[in-house]
Amino acid sequence: MSEYLKEMVAQRKSLDENIAAEQQRVQAEVLQQVSNLLASVGMTAEAALAALVKKSKPACNRGASSKNPPKYRHTPSGATWTGKGRVPKWYAEGSPEVETLF
């Protein structure tokens, strides 16, 4: 490795350490400001956190709750279709091997 590259790597390591230290200092300062603000209105950190959690909207769970069960099955391939969205080729062609599941 060239001397210049070694020097640059050492500078980068030093900069990364300085950045991490400054981030910790700023975070501690902000936490102290929040703590002082909460104390000035007579509120505990736990009460503030509970109020924030209560007010936040729950994340949209698009997984299990919005999944539609299949209504049609193409028996030779095992492919299924919910009846929503684009019509599969095997259903559109009027295949006699379509099983209705509902």
C-alpha cells in the first residue's frame, strides 16, 4: 500500500472516530434539553413516551389482514386466483379444469 493511501486511511479512521464522538455529544445534549423541557411542564419521560405511542397511528398491516383467499384453482398446475386483479390465462381461456374453492 502506498504511503499516501495509508495516510488517507488513517485520516478516515480519525474522522470516523470524531464523527461518532460528536454524534454522542449532540445526542446527550438533545436528551438533556428534552429532559429539562419535560421537567418544566411536570411530565415524566415515561408519560411523554406513553402519550407519543398512544397518538401514533398503527402501521398498516398489509400482510395477513388484507390477503384474500383464493377462489379458483387450476387443477393441473395447482395455480390459484383470488378473483381480483389480472385474470390468469388459464381462467380466461375457459379451461374445464378450473375448480371453484368458495
